[in-house]
Amino acid sequence: MISETLKANTKILHDRVEAHFNSQRIFDGRFSVVDYRNLIHYNYLFLLQFEDAVFSAITPKNAQQLNLEKRRKLASIKKDMEVLNIEESATLTPMEINNEAEAFGILYVMEGSTLGGNVIAKQLSKHPDFQDLSFSYFRCYGENTGSYWKNFKQVLDQEITVERHQDCISGAEKAYQFLLSLSV
């Protein structure tokens, strides 16, 4: 199954991204509001770079199976940016997505980020510095986070055939490399 292959083949990149964004501080109580602002800003740049292109590369059939339009996150992250006084500034050169399998690989990183975001919001909301934040982006799916992840993995495993595994892995790698390219 490609979902397991993606997890195994991108674990090192995933771990590097977590280290890059000081994720360990979230769980040891040292994550600051400045760290959070940076994390929101970098996730904004990631979504700005990929969301429209990825969603455009998914076939209508698969978009329907995924309920793709409900997975858009730019509006949610913009709410957090407004609360945190982060400007919506960035001109990015659109990243070319070569095929649907590559788009699914990038979407794997997006959806995984949402799954992890739920944990981040839960952890940070325990800290007094974060009590007044709504975590619109990290809680964008609300109680549906688990079922959305399960649905995504099901469609991913069903639609990405063995012949397209490498394209899917390349998409996930492209997403992680973009995140690593952002200066912290």
C-alpha cells in the first residue's frame, strides 16, 4: 500500500522538517508565540505554494471521493494569520506538478500536517500563552480529522498503483523539500 510506502520512504524528511521547525519544543513547553507565528507563516507559504496546484491535478472522480473542496485550508490559516498580525505577503513561483500521483504525494504531506496539527493545537492550548488562540488552521477539520485521514489513505491506496508509486513519493519529497527550504 502506497500510504505505508510513503511513510517509510519519507520518514527521514518528515523528521528533518519537525526538527527544522522546533517541534520538540511543543511538547516540552518551550514553544513560544514567536515559534507559533513562524510555524503558521511557513504553513501558509506551503499552502500558497501547493494547494491550488494540487487540487487542480486531482481528477474529478478522486476529488469527489476525497470531498476535496472541504479540505482547502488557506482560509483557515488566514484567520490565524490575522489574529497573529502576520501579513499575507509572498510571491511564489508556482511549483509544477507533473501528474496526479505526484499531487497525491504532496497531499499526503498536507493531510498529515492536518493530522499532526490537531495534536499541536491540543498541546499548545494547555499553555497559558496560547489560551486565547482558536487554532483555526490546526483544527480545521474539527472532529472529522480522523475520518478525513482515514478516507484520504483509503483513496490514496486505492488509486495509486504500483507503477505510480515513485511519482507519489517524489511529490511527498517535493513538499518536504519545500518546507526545509524555508528559513527559520
